[in-house]
Amino acid sequence: MDFKTHIQAVKKECLLALKKVDSVDSLKEVEQRFFSRKNGELSKAMKLLKDESGQAKQTLGQMANDIKKELEDAFANKHDELRREQMAAIGEREAIDVTQTLVTAQMPGHIHPLTQGLWELEDVARGMGFIVEDGPELDSDFYVFESLNIPAHHPARDSQDTFYIKDHPNWCMRSHVSNMQVRLMRKYSEKGSKPVRAAYPGRVFRNEAIDATHEHTFYQFEALMVDREIHIGHLVGVIKELLKGLFGREIEVRLRPSYFPFVEPGFELDMKVDFGKGEQWVEMLGCGLMHPRVLEEGGYDPHEWQGLAFGMGLNRLVMAKYGIEDIRHFHSGDMRFLEQF
Ligand code: PHE
């Protein structure tokens, strides 16, 4: 077979093969078969050119180049066409229907009832000019007890069965957030005494026998106010305002004299709640006017300054708000409980 016939046959065969190509992979195969330098059909055909000579060789060479160019273009076009098809297929397959309702949008996570209650209280407190502070859960005996007028061996320590750190008797997991009282006051009195209004919620720990109303880990919301001429009216007013914010209605409260070494006078505040069995007085929080010794520890002259402080169990308040009967639900991770809020 002469060169001309042969190369035209190769061209025809190549175009035919190209026509049948339906994927990038098969395109590569055909390309290899015809264009491979070593044993491709075109290279093989070109070898026949060396049998020709003179003018004919030149014309045929030109023709061969044209054919090669034509075939290369055909390959490039086929490649483009395949890519376009491929992209269109991806577009089809991975299309996002923006009008479709998301399944996950119907089940988003939400805020834990304790956190909801906490945020509500913080909001009201901020509205009354209180800043909200965070404090350490692991703290020294000084801030948790000593600075609050509770020296070692004081019987008041028995009411808060505290977790101490092994081999470090001066360190414990705080049994109340009152560990923030003197710490905060010192911050404010550092450069001359200034009035303070601060709330400091947080987690506290006690070695409690666990039952429906006692947990070893729970939350307290405490606040203090130091200023000139602070009296019990302020104390009750601030507490009532917070309770109103949390419960969304006026709450009836009463004070009963009580004893906490860091306040004088000290009270327990009861509030009237209905757990479904009719209205009842329930003990809600400890409060009082700051003891002069605590004011002094905080850097305030008790002859010039007074303070109020109150600490409430957040779990208990949230339980009262929603009628939750068992404190253990909060940390149960039980969706049947959590989904109700
Ligand atoms: N710290 C007390 C407790 O945990 C509560 C309290 C706070 C009492 C502030 C008086 C003043 O029981």
C-alpha cells in the first residue's frame, strides 16, 4: 500500500473511532492508539514516507501534516464536548433545590433550660446596672471560707460538705459562688473604694447524698452590691426584680431570719410557688447585708460602706419556673426532658 492510501485510511479509521468515543477514558485510549509516538497508527504510517522521494515526498509530507493537524483538532473538539457533557451531568446530579425544606432545620439544637434561666437573670441584672462576672471553680480556702468570716473549724463549714483537693488542704472545689465576694470587692477597691454592683453565676460542688432535690454539682446565681447607705429594702427590691424577670410575673416573697457568717443580719427568702399542689412557701435563697468583716476584707470601711448579697440555687429556680420535679433531669442528657424547653 502506498503512503497516500495508507494515511487516508488511518485518518478515516481514526475519525470513525473518535465518533464512537463516549467518555474521557475511551478518548484517551483512542488518542494513544493513533498518536503514540512509538507505535501509534500515525507514526507507523509516517514511516512509509521514507520510501518516497523528491517533490512527491514533500507534497505527501505536507498532506500528512495537514491530516495530523485535522485529527488533533477533532480530538480537542471531542474532548471539549465530553467535558461539557460531564459538567452538565454533575450539575444535574448535584443540583440543590433551594426551595426544599431542610430536614435538619426542623430539628436544630436549642438552649438548655438552666442556661435559658441564667440568661434571663443576667439580662435583668444588667438592666439594673450589675456587671456579670465569672469566677474560679477550684479555689483557695481563703476565698471560699476564711475571707467570708468562716475560719477553720467554724461549724458553718459543716453545712457545705466540701470537696477538698487531696494533699492540698488549702484548695477545694467551691461549695458556693460566694468565693467571688471578696475577690470582686478587692478589684473595685484597689484604687480607692468604689460602689460595686456585680452578679456572678456559676457551678458549685458539694458532697451531697443525691436525691430529687440534691445534686453534687449545681448552679448558683449570686449578686452583691456595695455602696453608701445600702439597706434591706434594696436587697428585697433587687431580688424581687430578678424573680419577676425570670418568672414573668410578680412573685410574693417573705424573709425569715437565718444565719450565714458573712452577712448580718442574714435571712432566708421564701417565695410562693405552685408545683401543681397549690401555692406553697418554698425556701429559695440566702441573703443579707454584708458583715463588716467581709467589707473590711474587701477593702471597704464598714463605717462608711454597706453591702448586700444574696445567693440562689439556679436549678431550684428553674425547677420552680417549669414545675420540674427532679433536679437530676438537668444533667441526664435525656432528650425527652430537654425537648420540652
Ligand atoms: N452562699 C450561701 C449558700 O450557698 C448563700 C448566700 C449568699 C447567703 C449570699 C447570704 C448571702 O448557701
